[in-house]
Amino acid sequence: MLLAIDVGNTLTKFGFFETNQLVKTFQRETKPKETYDECKAQIDLLLAGERFSLKNVDGVIISSVVPSLKTLLTKIVFDSLGLKAVTVGPRLKTGLSLKVDNPNEVGSDLVADAVGGLIRHGKSLFIADLGTANKFLLVDKDGAFAGLSIAPGLSISMEALVGGTAALPEVAMTIPPHVMGKNTVDCMNSGITYGTAYLIQGFAEAFEKEAGYPLKKIVTGGNATFVKDLLPDFEYDENLLLYGLQEIYLRSQR
């Protein structure tokens, strides 16, 4: 069994693969400053609560945008399972061509997104990964990572809206029934959800124009649930990144 770990700025997701199928996922809040003991105890508690055992895990791969947690989790994996985790980074050969100015700047999450997109959806892709930041990336007709745009994510946008104004309250994020709101909560949610959906659609059109050919459109990431229903031309792939990590692990073992 393979354990794939995706450490994002907000959430850390665990995916367990058996015979190439994703059989279980868990997630927890990412805490960059937590200690080894705190992190290990929380993971043990999470797995115990789900009645899930690590005894059958014989491989681990980690993607992390938080360097300190990559080091921490690598040590926890070795101490708990006796396994040396594969970590996604510049030194790992993933088989993905990077048509960018500085390949070392491409985050491990973006590499996993692109690889996951290729094996699940083919080439010529526009992928919108909605997390702490909104990442829009191009997998071109040759199957290469060929471009990226980064924008503030939904949560960051909501925090900025509330924190930067004197009268707007904190609200739970939902899709209001109409673009034009009739109350403060709906007005704020309209700006965040519909605004993000229009942003994504606009970037998809711009990417297609620059690429010069049609792109299949995919939406993924922890915040995709807030806007996926507003994107009828997009295919929602909840665990795209985890499947990318699985494929990268398999390639590393070859």
C-alpha cells in the first residue's frame, strides 16, 4: 500500500493507494510551527479515529509547500514505518517536461497536478487548483508543464475583504442564489464565489488563446467545492494531486 501526503499551506491531505486505486483519504489542518511530538500525535489520533492502520504501507511519497513540515514528516515516516519517503523536489526525476524559465521554481504541488492531469485526462489541459492560492496551469499538447498564473485564493480574498473594511462581517462561504445580492452576506459571497468562477473562466480563455488550441478544463483543490457548480465546462477532479503523487512514486521506483 502506498501513502501519498500532500502538504498545502492550509490543509495536509493523506491518500492511501492499494493496487493503484485510492481507497482512503484523510486531511488535517497544516500547522507549520508544530513540533515533532505534536505532529506525530495528531496523525496517530487521526488514523485511530478512522480505525485505519499503517501496517500495510510499504511506500510513502510527500509533496510539501512548507519545507519544515516536509522534513518533519519524512522523519515521522521513517521512525514510525521504517521507510524512507520519496519527496517531490528538483532532484527527483518525475518524467515531466518543464517549459519554464527556471524549473527549480516550480512547486512540487504543481508538478503533481500536471502529472495527475496527464495520466487522468491526457494532454492539452487547463488546470485550476484552488487552495490557499488559486493556481492556473497549462499542460500543453506535448504533455509539458508550459505556463502558470497565481492569484489569491477564496479564503485569502474573504479575509482581505473582512480585514480591510470596517463594516463587513465574517461570513460562511456559500454560493448565493443570484449574482446580485440583496443582503450583505449574499453580496460578499457573490463577489467571492462568482468572482472566482469568472476569473477562472477568463484565465481559461486567455490560456487557450495563448496556446493556440482548445484545452480540456479541470478544476481541483480544497476550495474547488465552493465554485465547481459554477463551472459547467470544467471537470471536477477532487484527488488529482494525489493521483499525480502516486504516478510520480511509481516512476521513481522504475
